[in-house]
Amino acid sequence: MMPAAQTLLSELETTLVEAPATWRRGVLRRIVDLFAAGAAGYTDEQIALFDLVIGRLAKNADRSQLAELSNKLSSLDNGPPEVLSDLAGHADPVIAGPVLEKAKALPDDAIIALIDNDRVDPKLLSKVASRLELSAAVSDVLINRGDRAIERKVIDNPDARISEKAFAKLVIEINGDKQLAAAIAARRDVPEDLRAWLAKVLGQ
């Protein structure tokens, strides 16, 4: 961390100890608005500083503030990754939902850490599967952990990348489901060696 950033955070910590809730609320809103206004042009170093400051201010924020923060940051193409990760992992779906579904700056590893477990909430998978773009790593987890409805969300999304391994899993588990086979076959990125399997199912 830069010395200047460390000094700023130390001063902020000292101020927050005695600051009233209304002041903290107003400062958080102004800092987030400042970030949003210039997010597209900030350097990685500047984003990291905003990440630290917003994260510290958000520690004592109430539910309504966190929901507002989630909606604001999830609408940006750029964003503070640590703050977004914290919001995405929040137990309250009103707070976590917008980030999981829309935040482009939410790191893939943060998403995978939340959904790649045996007890994952299907509603959480659904939120992630609704993202406009999905990396192959995230799609693989959704296909491995999700039910047929989650699989269809991924398959029907042309901006979801799907690995060859995940395609193979989908094809193997078709079990005569012609609608699923047709949806998979409609994708342009299906490996050619799997198309024969799909054609066989669709021809039955």
C-alpha cells in the first residue's frame, strides 16, 4: 500500500471512531458517487485506493446503505473488486443479488468461491447464471452444481463460454431430452466431435 494511502486510511479510522452515523452515511455516498463519476478512467492503483476507503466506510453501514451501494456499484463497468466480493458474499439477497447478477468487475474467483460447494443455494446459482457474460470457469461450475434450469440458462446465453469438458457433461446427461439437445446444438461453439451425439438424439 502506498504511504499516502496508508496515511489516509489511518486518518479515516480516527475520524470514524467519533463520527455520527449520519456523517458516515453521507461520506460513503459521496465517495461512491465520486468513484462512479470517474470509474472508467481510474488506474488500477486509484481503484485499489477507492476499494480500501469504500470498504472501510461500508463496515458499519446498515442494510439500506449496503443495498444502495450494491445497486450503485453493480451498474458500473469498473468497480472495487474487494468491496464487490464482500457484497456478493452477503447473506442478504437484497444486498448480494445485484452484484452477483450484474457486476462486471466482480472477479471470477470470488464468484466460484461462493458457488462451488455441495450446499450452494440454488437461488445463488440462478443469480450468477443470469449474468450477461459468463467465463468458461464460472459456466463449468454452474453446469456441475446446477439443475437442468441452470444448465439451460447457461446454454441459452450466447455470451456464456462453455468448456469442452462441460459440453461433454451436458451431452452425456441428455438422456433423450430433445429440447436440451436442440439447445446445445444451436450453439456455434459445440465441439464437432460431440455434434454426432446430438444429431443421433435429435434423429430418434
